[in-house]
Amino acid sequence: MSQVQPWIAVAGVVAGMGMGIAAASWHWAKRLTLVQRSVDHLSASRNLLDQQNTQARRQVEQLQAELAELRVFADRARRKLASLMPAPGAAAVAAPTPVAPAAPPRPTAQQVAQMLNQNDQRRDQQHALAHHGDDDAGFEPTQVDPPDQL
């Protein structure tokens, strides 16, 4: 064995270790960059949420102050109205109570079927007009979807 062979082996091991360290360092630097981006993104999100939270608290404080003002105003108006009201023995006029509007009734299955048939007839008429050269039909006919089954 010559004295050059051990030096070549040592140089190969050192070069291999250097390449391994370089590859590991590249890999971990890449992962560290991704983690750092995630941390920056989370930090920015946290800052934004803190700002929104502060703004919401300010709005709540402002609304509470306005509500306190309105309560004072309502109390003054109530006192003024009480001083203008007739004596307890006199006839009192009842204030009208507001009536909530009733919800529109849901269509029955027959009404839905009738609407679908009318829609089909309109679509057929517009389709016939479109194919006879009269292209002033405008938009496509409106589709009526059947109601969800409960």
C-alpha cells in the first residue's frame, strides 16, 4: 500500500462529509425559511385581529355611550309626558300597538306545479320566437325551482 491511498481515503471522507453537511444545511435552511414565513403570516394575522378587536371595543364603548344618552333622553321624555298626562281618574287614550306583518304563505305543490308548467310554456314560446327570426327576446326565461322537500 502506498502512502497516497490513505490520504485519498481521508480526502474522500472529508469531501463526503462536507457535501453531506452542505446538503443537510440546504435542506434545513429551506424548511427554516418556510417556518419563518408561517410565523410571519401568523404574526401579521394576530396583529390584524388585535386591531379589529380594539376597533370593536371602541365601537361597543361608543354604542354604550349613545345608549346611555338615549336612556336619559327617554327618561326625560317619559317624565315630561307623565306631567302632561291627565289625572288617574280621567279616561286614558290607548296607544295603538304595531302589528307585525304576517309571513307570506308557502306555495302548495299544485301551485308549484302550475308555476313550472307556465314556465315551460313561456320557454317554449320564447324558443319558438327565437327560431322564427325575431331575436328581440332579451334574456332567457326565468327558471322556477321546486321547493325543498321538508
